[in-house]
Amino acid sequence: MAFQREDILLLFDMDGTLTKSRAVIEDEFKTFLYNEVRPRATIGVVGGSDLEKMFEQLNGQEILQKFDYIYPENGLLQYENGVEVGRESISQYLGEEVLQRFINFVLRYLSEITIPIKRGTFIEFRNGMLNVSPIGRNCSVAERKQFFEYDRANYIRQRMIDVLKNEFQDVDLTYSIGGEISFDVFPNGWDKTYCLKHATKGTSFKEIHFFGDKTDPGGNDYEIYMDSRTIGHKVSCPDDTIHQLKELLKI
Ligand code: M1P
């Protein structure tokens, strides 16, 4: 391809794309990425995990030098050329008044429902989202499985989300049931497409390619994979990412 490095941005999801799920990046992939890919294209990583998790899976703080762009938490934190250039949080974005109205409503709602088991930590406050769990996050593994089955039959989470959507029509929030005992709540657009507004600011990439494995509807790569600003690549595993990069860059 006749592009210069600064003409083309390759953005990678982490889990399942650069690394096997929750595993550390393979040496072979690192060598290929840094020696073969980076001289030909600008490279970035965007993940739902925080920066510490990225350090763990991508071989430590060297990524600050090796990747041009690093976007933990879908880009709520932004590192460019090894330097933090910005950060955003749900508390800053919503403001304390809205946040407390939401938290108070959730706690009141949960105090008024009866389910087979309740434990503790019904709301986990994270930088970019609230995680709400009707049973409570500090349930045991067995209790987790039990709640999951109960919820499948009784739609506890979906019913709660319907009530919240109705109550908070004035706040632009997305509700997502991704796991077994909880659901995530975050501002609209705070999926992986969030990083694109930073990646495109003051740059003039001719092409932005995104590589991810969870690109089907409901997957956390879906929105950025489908976004009109990117050319999406669905990969099945890190080896497939290497294979598709070789084809794209004619290596
Ligand atoms: O990754 C999917 C979900 O995993 C966990 O959900 P749960 O504890 O309900 O199984 C949470 O980390 C949640 O935020 C996440 O979306």
C-alpha cells in the first residue's frame, strides 16, 4: 500500500484481538507489531479495561512508547505518544446532582423488591460507568449462578432497566446487560467509538482501520466496527489479526 505512516491508523481491541482472552500478548505478535507494522502505520489500542489491565496484558509500561495511541476505558483516558492528553469520568459528565438522583432511585427500587437472595454492593461506581446488581456484587459464585437462572426466568434486570429508562428520560444513558448478575449504565456514545473523536482531532488519516473480535450486535466492538469513520476487520483470534495485517499491509 502506498500510504505513509501518518496516513493510516490501525486501532486494535485488546482481548481476543492482540491477546487471547485475559492473557498476555505473545512475543511473536509483539515483534511483528513493533518491527513490521509500526513502521508502516500509526497504531493504537482501545479497550474497555483500565490502563493497569492494559499494562498487565501488553507487557508493561513499554506500550506507552510502542503504541502511538492508547485508549483505556474506551478512550475516557487518552494517551498519545506516551503522554496523557485527557480524561473524562461519569461523575464529571453527569454532575453530582443527577448522579445522586440516579443512585438514590436505584437503592430505593432495590429496597422494595424481594428476590431469593440479596447480598452486598448493589452499585459499583467505576470511572466511566455505574454497575448495578440486584443481588449485590459480593455474592458467592454459587449465588451468582442461582441469580442468573432466576433472572432468566423473571427478567429482574430488564424490568429494572425499563423502570430506570422511564424515570430518567431526561438523562442520555445506555443500559447494557453484559454479564450474569448486573447491568452497566453509562452515557450514550461511551462505547469504543468514544476514542474516535480524540484519534481524529488534529489528524488527517486517510484511513482508520479497526480490528476486533466482538463485532456482532451486542458485542463491545460492534459500534466502532460499524462506524462510518472506520474500516472494520472482524478477527477470530490474535493469529488471525496477524494474518489480516499481513494482507492489508502487504507484508
Ligand atoms: O463483561 C461483561 C460484564 O461482566 C461483569 O458482569 P457480571 O458481574 O454481571 O457477570 C461486569 O464486569 C460488567 O460490568 C460487564 O459488563
